[in-house]
Amino acid sequence: MALPTDAPLRAFAQPIARLLNLPHLPDHFPLLVYSFILFTSVHLVISPFLSARVFPISYGKLRSRRAVNQWNIQVVSLLHVIIIIPLALSCFPSDTLKADKLWGWDERVGRTLAVACGYFLWDALDALINFDDLGFLIHGVACLTLYMMAFRPFLGYYAPRFLTWELSTIFLNIHRFLDKTGYTGSTAQWVNGVILLSTFFSVRIVYGWYLTLDFIHSLYAARDVIPAVYLLAFAAGNLTLNGLNAIWFYKMIYAIRKRFDGDAKPLTAAPDAVPVSGAVDDSAR
């Protein structure tokens, strides 16, 4: 359903699209903006309002600004996953994308990317304003850049498939909410932890590296028509995200072990090494 603001937003996006050579951006720019507004509103208004009423004790005892912000970030992250996974999966059957993995286009990809870019724009801005971890900032900026470039069109086949990485975020957020609502070390957290590690390893490590190798192979096959700077940027960006996934997987293993074994040490520590104090539960957004 068209909104009165759609036309002005498309007009606003036209010079940006010409400058960056993103011809499919204007048609989907309104949805990108609405998605950004939605995620920002949930972060700043809706989550604080509802959380204070649904979880008055757990949310009310969060004293620091950082703790409150992390809770609200998790709500936004969970909402994004619920929206983006069905959108990403809807792109999988597209014969147009399968026939041309690099340059193929499907309007379903445009809708999916618009929502994803709205989210990663919010994510990058939050990471910049509430600077907690350089990895979060790199992740937000890298994802926003890579998915925006798909409006060229470019990598329409791969973009929704890489978005399925977000599936593991559902269980990561549940893990954190269990911590904050008094269920640390519970059976529910143990079961969720097993599902979290299994899902993360399956979609981000196994499927992630499989997809990355196929992605780099496609880029290399088109090396004669793709500028070298693009090849390097996309390959480096993707490998960086895979590296972050590996780091976060290690951190999650340690964090979950800490919930059930107070003497757990980092996987690289010697048996008689002093254990690192505190659980690392901020491993990924």
C-alpha cells in the first residue's frame, strides 16, 4: 500500500542512486526508511515501554545505561530476525537469481534488502553512538555497505542467503533474556545453549563458509568484468564477517560454559591458568 511519503522518499533517493550507481534503490528506499524508523522506535520507545510493564522486576533492576540499552537492542534484534528470515527464504526459489548469481534481480530481494539495510543502518548508528565493541561497529558498517551494493543489482542470489545467518540470533537473545530474568544456569538455558551453539555452527560456520567459497568462486569467475577494487572489497568484507563469526562462536562457548561451570577457563588457557573473571555474553548482536 502506497503512502503519501513514498514519492518524496523516492525522489530523495534518486541522486544518491545515481551517485552510487544503485538503480534499484529508489523503488525500495521508502521501505528502507520505514524499517529504520521502526527499529529505532522499538529501541527508543516501544521496548522500554513494554519491557517495564511485562518484566517490571527484571527490567527495573537494570541500573546502568549500558544494561538498559543492551536489553532494548536485544528486543530490536529479535524483531529483525522474525521479519527478515521469512523474507530471505522467500527469495530462495527465484529462478532468475539461480540463473545469474551475480547480476540477477528479483523484487523479493529488493524488499528483503530494504528491511535489512534499515536494520543495519540502525545497528551501525547505535554501535557508533553507544560505542561498546569495535566488532559491533565493523559488523554494522560492513553489512550495511555490502547489502546496499546489492541494489546495483549485484549479488542478489547471495544476499538473502547470507541473511539466514541471523537465525542463530533468536537463540542468542533468548540466552541473554534468560540471564536477565533470573534463569541463569537453568535447564531452559542449557537446552537453549545447545540449540544456540548448534544453530550458530550450522548456519554461520558450516553453511557460512560453504556459501563464502561459492561466493568467492563466482566473483573470481567474473574477474574480467568486475573492477579489482570490488573483488577485493567484497572478498575482504565477507572474510571479515566470517572471522567475526569464528570469534563470536568461541566467546559463546566460553560464556555458556561459565553458566554451568564456575571454574571454566578460556579454551586457550592452560590448566593452571587463572580463569578470566566474568561471563562474556555480548558475543554478537
